[in-house]
Amino acid sequence: MTASELIRVLERGGWVVVRQRGSHWRLENSQRPRNSVTVAVHGSRDLPEGTLRAIIRRAGLSREAFDALKRG
């Protein structure tokens, strides 16, 4: 999964891009006021599996909840 695809999935879950600095995009969710997620966007390269898992965990999502958002 690319970083752009990940950002689209997180946006379906209520996350909003609040700033971008270089290749790093920061997303926040109003339901989780003290929790932000940073995603490094590097073109069309796939995110490493460990990085993807860490971002999903940081977003407070289970893998099942993430997969449900991914399906739409």
C-alpha cells in the first residue's frame, strides 16, 4: 500500500490532513484530540509493512477496522 492510499483510507475514518512539510503529512482526528499520525509520502513506493502497522496502531485502529475502512 502506498502512502497516498493510506491517507485516503485514514480520511474515510475521520482523519484530516492538517499540515504538510516536505514529504511528511500530519493527520489529526477530532475524536482523538491528542493523537496525530505522520505519514511520509515518497511517490508510488509501497510503505514497509512494519511502518504501515505502526501507523495503523498509532491511529488507534485494529487491523480489522483498518481493513473495513479500506474496503469502503
